Amino acid sequence: MTAAAPWRTGVRVVRAGALRATRRGPGRGRATVFDFAGTGGRQTWIGTATLPPGGGNDAHHHGRHEVALYVVKGRTRIRWGDRLEYAADLGPGDFAYFTPYVPHRERNLDDAEPVDFVVVRSDDEGIVVGLDVVPVEPPEMVV
């Protein structure tokens, strides 16, 4: 990793309510969440991921990949930044976009139910780089 990056804007969250507000007029069954026009998409990976009840993952990044996720069910807390200093809680219908190389981790906020995601990655290579990070406490909550 090179010099410290301004990771506060390294993750973008789109709330379910914001999408509903864009579904008016012709074509109201569609809503653009993240526009990747011009990127080609020949190696785009689309799939699902599940965090078990009370589960999560360790700090990591996905190298050169852009990653977007959609929360299908459950509630999760995403933390990101060099010291995981930023956080956002997401629920069903929320999206998050991760820029390349942004350090992050996800945690299931429920000890009884899993969190299910739909995930889109800009490459099908499956890069995951584990990081040894001591998180800042408490993180800055980003709306």
C-alpha cells in the first residue's frame, strides 16, 4: 500500500429509500445505483455472500477490484479506512460501493439471523488481501 489515502469517501452507501424516490415516471421498475458506463464489464462477477449470525470477516481489501453489494436481508455494519475508522450500518435494500484497495470488513449485527448480500465485482479473479489492522474505537459513523 502506498501513502495514506483519503478513505472516508472510499465507500459509498445508497439507501433503499433513495432508490424508491428515483422510481417515478416511465421505466419506474429500474433504478441506477452505480453507473459504470464505459468500463466494458467483460470480467464482471455477480454473486451472493452470506454472513452467519453474529459473524463477520477480518480486515481486507480486493486489490484493483471495484465491489458493490446489495443487502437482501439482515443488518450489517461495514467499517473501512486504514484503521477501520469509518462505519455505516446497512439493512435490506441498502447498497455500498467499495473503491479499489479500500481496507474494510463486514459484521452481522444480529446474533440470530444471517445477512444475505448480492455482490458485484469488476473482475472475476477473486482477489482478497488480508490485513493486520487495529481498529479505531469508536469509528466515525457515516450516514
